[in-house]
Amino acid sequence: MDRESLRGLRAQPGYVKFLSAATLARVSDEMFGVGVVLLVLDRTDSPALAGATVAAITLPSLVSGPLLGAWLDLTGRRRTLMVIDQIVIATVLVALVLLIGHTPSWVIPLVVVPAGITYPLSFGGFTSMIPTLVPGELLPPANAVETTSFNAALVVGPALAGTLSAVAGPEIPLLVEAALALAALALIVRIPALDSPPDRADERTLWSIAVDGLRQIVLVPQLRGVTAAAAFGMAGLGLLTVAFPLFAVDHLGVERSASGYMWAAFAVGSTLGALSLVRIQRRFPPERIVVGGYATFGLLMLSWPLAGSLPVFLVLVSLAALVDGPALASQFAVRQQYVPPSLYGQVFTSAVGLKVGSFALGAALAGAVVTGLGSAEALVLAATLQIVGAGVGVTLMHLPGRPAQDAAARRSAARRA
């Protein structure tokens, strides 16, 4: 990425605060998958409960994602919802520290569910604001930076959670997560023009906006294919929440906390791929980059179970993830090119809700898969789901659908940028 693009992004009012708030919120969220799994395993030694707890914060997104996005588009009150999101997650994290291991297991997922309802906001909610903060010619570098925000959180979050768990105790990562969520909240309230007044001429209802956004995803071939591919891929990544810590012990001879470094290695590779391959994202249709990225990523993941040491495993993870970064950035580009601005919030949060819900299904099954098949076999299954997702995505893109409004114009503008 060139310096001129970065200077242009920094010059946009509120962009730096936006990026900082989004990244802090995501670091907090990315710590959860490692921190809560390690805490549950430490206090209960139950892989099933660990997977169920991760699923509880991600599964509600299947329902809440479309409604949250519709509410954002209808009211324009982004700040209120983002503030609520950070307050809820901070409260839930403190509650988990107090309850895990000291209350019946079935209570823990129920405690997590409220945070799961607003979970899509840290991902799709923030991302949907980019076109309102950044002009069209800066969207490709902004998407690359947005991918970097995701991956920086995925580097820092899991690594920080694993390190704090090993050094200070398994409950400390959750407390640090809560502090980061509150820090993000402090930035959110300072972002200028975050809220936008609702269009008084807009007579749509919350339900009609939700339906319109979902219809857009289903009927536009590019959106349909990319969303389906991402859902399969995220289900595979959900399996890794439990497979990583157990693979570390069973096959690499290291502590469970090393799973944090595994996720960090994934994010480093993805970040490097996103930033170094911006030209590819401008040269090819983004939907092709998405499905090609998932297929290549899955094939490279098949090498992971062959690693005999942690350093080798981390290298293999980083190399595979190089193709994940452009695929993720291209998902943003697909939505920006094929979605009308009036449905940005709805479509972004709905797509994220489906992805996070798929991740939840993978996490929910992770305990049973790892216990029944083994941690190495779980890695192979996760890789297979990436390849299957690419195949499903290509198939759905070639089924009949309707052209997206103004898609050609937005594609042309993006290629000229």
C-alpha cells in the first residue's frame, strides 16, 4: 500500500478514531475465543463446555445480525448501539470470571448469550461505516486497512490471551478484555458524525429493511456465492477453537496456551497477504479472489497436521494465511460494489451474522470432533470445509440471479481507483 493512500485515509474526519475503536473492540473479541476456552479447560477440564461457551457468543448472530443492521440503516443511531455492545461484553466477561467452575455448567452459555446478540457490531457494524467515512477512490486501501484491523486483533488478541493465561492466570485475559472494551467505548463516543439523522421520507420498517437486505444477499449471485463460501470457511475455523489447544498438547508437546500464538501466526500471514496484494484486489473481480482464496487456503491447511514442532506449525499456519487476507478484503469489496448504500448496515451485519453463526456451529461441534476423531483429524476437517466452501461459492455464483443496482458503476469506479 502506498503512502499517499495512507495519508488520504488519515485526513478523513474521524477515520483514525474509528479505526482505533474498531481495532480495540476486535482485540477484546478475539481474546475471548482463547481466553474463555483456557479458563473453562483449567477450571472444568471440559472441551464440550469450552466449545459451547464460544458458540454461545457467536450463534445468536444468525438472528441478531439482520435485525441489528436493519436498525442501523433505519435509525442512523450507530453510536448508541456500539456503546451498548461494549458495555454488555464488559459485563459478561466479569461475570464469567466469577461463575466459571463455581456454578452448574449449563449456566455459563446462558450468561454469554447477551453478548452474543450484539457480537456482529464489532465486525460488520464497524465495516459498514467505511463508505460513509471514506470516498470511493480510497475504498481499496481502506478495505486493506480494515483487513489489517481484523488481523491485528487476531494477532494481538489470542497471543495476549495465551500469554496472560500462562503468566498471570487463566482469569486475567477476561478481565483485560473487559478493560479493552471500555477503552473502545471511550473512543466510540468521540467519533464525530458517527450518527446520521434518519431519512424522514423513508417509510420502511425494521422488518422490511431486514427482508430487503437478506433478499439482496440471496438474489445477487456474487453476494450469494461469497456469503456461502465464507459460512463454510468460518465453520472450519470454529473447529480450531478447541483443536488448536489440544493439538498443541497432543502433537507438539507444548502447553494449551500456545493456541494463542497459533491464532497470532494465522493473523500475521493474513495481514501480510492483505497489505502486499492490494494490486491483485484491484486487478481481478473480488468474488473470484474470495473463492480462489478459500480453495488455496484449504489446500495449504492440509499441511498443518504434518508439523512436528510448534515453530514449524506456526510457519505453516502463516504461509497458509497469506491467501486469507486478500480473500477477506475482497469480501468487503463485493458488498461495497453490489449493495445499495441504503442497505449497507443491514447487508454487512447480516453477512457477518451468518459467518459468525457458522463459526459458532463449528465451535459447538469442536469438542465432539476433537474427542471423537482427534485434534489432527479436526484440522483436516477444517481444511476440507474451506475447499468445500469455495466449491459451493462458485456453484451459487453461476446460478441465475438478478443484477445488483449500480453494481457496474461501482465496479468501474473501484477499478479506476
